[in-house]
Amino acid sequence: MVKGLRITLVELPATVDGRLDGHLAKDVYSLFRFPARGVPLLEAICRRAGYEDIVSIIPQYNRVPGRLEVDDWKRFVATDVLVLYL
């Protein structure tokens, strides 16, 4: 059974002022390029549950690391379920 919700999973980096697209914080986690943590696992769980329209957004891998791109913002507007993983 295919479930029709559009799900967007976002793993946001830590920012200095806590804003969604602010300056990246300099902490122990930002010193190393750790891979994404929870988003790939959550995507796999959703797919196994029958959801197909799932997009994972991990800004640390964008052209400008830590910044959201125009397509990311468009997906936010078009999504039914938005999960922010901090």
C-alpha cells in the first residue's frame, strides 16, 4: 500500500543565533565532517512503512555548506509533513 503524504526530513546544523539559515556555530561537532545522523534512518523507516514521496535535506552537503537552497525552500512549502532534526 502506497501512502500519499509528501514528507520532508531536514537535518539542520547548529547555528550561532538559532536561526534556520544563520551563521554556522563553531562547536566540537562542526569541527569534524560527521555524516548525517538520524535523517537517513528516518527515511528508511518511512519507506518501509509505505511512503514514497520522501525527500531528505541535509544542508551540510549543499553547495554552500549549512545554507538552505532555493529548491529546499520550495519543498518546505509543498510538503505535508516537515520533520526538523537538530
